[in-house]
Amino acid sequence: MSVTDPQPPAPDPPSDAAQEALHDRIAADSLTTRRDYLRIVATVSGGLAVGGVAVASGILHRHGDSDGSPEVKKIADVLPPGESLAFRYPGSEDRAVAVRLEDGTLAGYSAVCTHLACAVLWRKERGSEGELYCPCHEGIFDARTGEVTAGPPPRGLPKVVLVEEADGSVWAIGTARSGESAREGLCRQLGDDRPELADRLGCPGASARGTAPERSERT
Amino acid sequence: MTEDAFPRDPEAPEPARPPVAPAPAVPGTPAPSAPAAPKAPRPPAYTPGSAQPRLNRPVHERYPQIRPTSGYGDPRITHTGPGPGAGTEQEPERSSKLTARLTLALTVVIGQLWGLTIVVDEWMAGNTGTAWWGAGFLCLSFLVVLGLWLIDPKDR
């Protein structure tokens, strides 16, 4: 409205005064100067630096991080082909999923999406041999390797090393981080506490002593 | 005011002046025989300031809103009018430098956001050394922003 327009009559003085106050507040110059913005940006920058140091110090939980080597845990008596099983390993907060592919391959992964920590689900009808699928943002992981095949996740799923006994029971014996092979993960975790198993796996620096385990690894 | 507002050309012919009034009588001297002409009222002597004392107070008392850095008290105003550009911004690069510093700081913070994603990614993948290098990058970036903030001129 231009300043030359006639002012409409104000039947309700309080609301008119409120409108004028609102107009004044909107029309007023911003009280935040460029120097204020510079100070805010400097504060945000300091917060990011502190956050980076905190992350590097280990404030974030990684799947499988625990004191000492993880315990061996039986997760199923039998896992038929094409089926999956949700379990928690090694800690009670570490959600994991075990998958048996149609060709008999046994695979275990963290069930926490590396994008925004949604739950990863097994979808055997997707893809050629099934996929690990995150429904939050359409993240898709390869069921055989755990690597990202589509979607926004920045890295592959951490692994849970599974072995199968001769009677068909499935055991979890260790974990491996994203981008780490199962053997590297096991060597990292078992190198000191269980040298006989580390030696059987061929870990560098493992001692030659120890007895051979009876399980057959099929990861 | 004893002189004209405009200086006179010394080469110009002398203008006609009114007859000079006789000197006023001095106490203690004999009065002249000729009768004195009626005296014209003298204008009051010029004194700077006001007859009202409240208007003669210092500027910072009369106008508290005027800061030492406002208007002509601003040390940045070194060469304003008269002349072309009088009253306008005399040092436009000063404002430009502030905008440039803010832009650079924002760019650095965007780089820090990217760097933080790298730090998280490397930490979660188990590459702790790389994560620490990234944290160092974030701290150096913060020092850069701190420098951009602190190189502000100290005249305000």
C-alpha cells in the first residue's frame, strides 16, 4: 500500500496497534550485522573442530568394539537357504543379520545401515540372489560382500564372521569393520587372546602353537 | 561584525561612505561645543555559543546518542567534502573486506562439514590415523576462521 492511499478506518484499535507494531518490527533493519555473522561462523567452526577431535577420539560406537576378543555365540541350530536371522552380536546393542544364500553361502553383517543407522532388512526377492535393503533411504547392500550397490550409504556393512558346525548349527565368532575382510577382522581381534586360532587363520605375527579348531569356516 | 561578509576588491573604487559620527563623550573631558548626533544602537558583541547555558554543554552531554565514532568524530572520515563525493562512503574497500572475510569464513566452514564426514567415515572404517589427520584439518580450519574473525580493525 502506498503512502498516498487513504487509510482505512480502524474499527478495532488494539488490533490496529498490534498490526502497526508488527509492521514496525518487520520493516526495521536487521540487528544482526555482518560482524555478528562472522562471530557465529567462527563459533560453528570451533564446534566442528571439537566434533572432529571427539570422533577421532572414539566417541562413536563401532559395531564389534569391545574390550578383548568377542565371545563365540551360537545363533541358530540351522539356517535354511534363502532365509535370514536377526540376532545381536557381540554386544546386546549390536544388531546383526545372518543370511544363507541359495547356493549355501553363509554371510553375517551388522544390521545397522551405515547411512543413518536404520535397520537393514533381507529381501530375497530383490536382485539376482537377494539383497540387504535399507527402507529409510533406499540403501542397498550386496548380500555376498556387504558393499554398497545403490543408495546413499557411504560405506559397506560391518561383517559378523559366521561359521557352521558339522551338525548345521551356526556360530558367530568375530566381527570385521567396513572395508575389512573377515580374516583381517579376526586377526585383529584374536591375535593376542587366542593365538591358536590366529595361527590357523594365517594371521601375520601369530604364534605357531595351538591346536586346530574343529569348526569349518564358511563366510 | 566589523567587516563585510564578502572581501572587497582592493582595486575597486572606494564606495561612498556615510559621514563618520563624532566620537562619544569621554567622562572627565569637556564636552564639545557642537551638539552630538543621536547614537545608533551597537550590535552585541559576537560570542560563540548560546545565551542559554544548557545549550553550551559538551556535545556528548547534549546528544548521548552520538558516539565518539559517529559522524565527524569517526576517525575513518579523513577526506569528506566539500567536493565530488562529499558525504558518501570514503573507504568502500573497508566494507568489501568485511564481506570478503565473511565469505571466506563460510567457505572454510563448508569445507569443515565435508571434512567431518570424512573423519566419521574413516573412524567407522577403522582408519584411526586418517581420522586424526582429518581432525587436525578441522582444527587448522578453525584457526583460519579465527584469524579471519580477529583481523577486524580495532577502531570501532
